[in-house]
Amino acid sequence: MIQKHCFECGTALVEKALEGEGIVPYCPECGQYRFPMYNVAVSMIVVNEQNGKILLIKQYGRPHFILVAGYVNRGEAVEHAVGREIREETGMTVSHIRFNRTSFFEPSNTLMCNFTAFVKDDSELAPNGEIDAYEWFMPEEARKNIRPESLAERFLVAYLADAE
């Protein structure tokens, strides 16, 4: 059970059967079932339609290349978050997107939703202060340069396998 305390009163949750749902965290103080809560984020394999290259970035002083990513705002569709995050971080406009897959990222209690986001070219590229460095890579170069053993690598490798 990820959630250990009631988000309303702070009482320790217990596991209790709920018909049709199985075992669900339950607050004995409030008398309410407390379904798990988690963050939702998007990560994007940004593809330049003009040359097929993939954008990888470095952030927060870290040495490895990763994918563009960001959290989904409350009430926001994940598809909208894809375009918003790319526009905010890179200045580029997405022409279309394709859903790839999801994976739960335990360290931040986040459901990561991965998409391929296509941009017409790199003419609008104007990285904001969140990006320390960036580089466009051909697909196989991207595979070699992305942070090893990361969720970003798993998403990219799966995308490349699907594209073959």
C-alpha cells in the first residue's frame, strides 16, 4: 500500500476489502475508502520531421541526456501537457503526437505517460532556463547517448523497437 495516511484526517490507513474493487486503503476515522493518489507526468520523444532526428536534453546540472518531460496540471489532458511542456521548455510547436506507453516511476510516485511528439523542424528552437544543453541525434545515436538504465532509456528503446 503506497498511501499510508488519510489525506483528510491523517489517520493511518488499513487495508479493507471493497466489493468489486478488492483490497483498498480505508480510513477507520473517516469511514472512507481512500483510493491511491499519484502524480501524472508526460515524457516526449521529440522528432524533427524534416530530418528524423530526436532531441535529447540535459537538465539541472546533471551530465546525462534525457527526454523532455513535465508534470500534467490538475484538470489538464495529457495530450495538452505534451504540447505545453515542449513549447515551454524548447519554444517549439508540436504538429502531432502519438502515444507510446506508460510506466509507474516509484521514486516520485508518478505515472509517466510517454509520447512521440513531432515538430516540423528546429527553426523555433529556443530552450528556456530549465535546459542546460540539448542535441539532436539520429535514432541510433540517441539510443547510445540517453541516460543508461533510466525510464527515458526504456521509453526510447521501446519506441525505436516499435519503429523497426
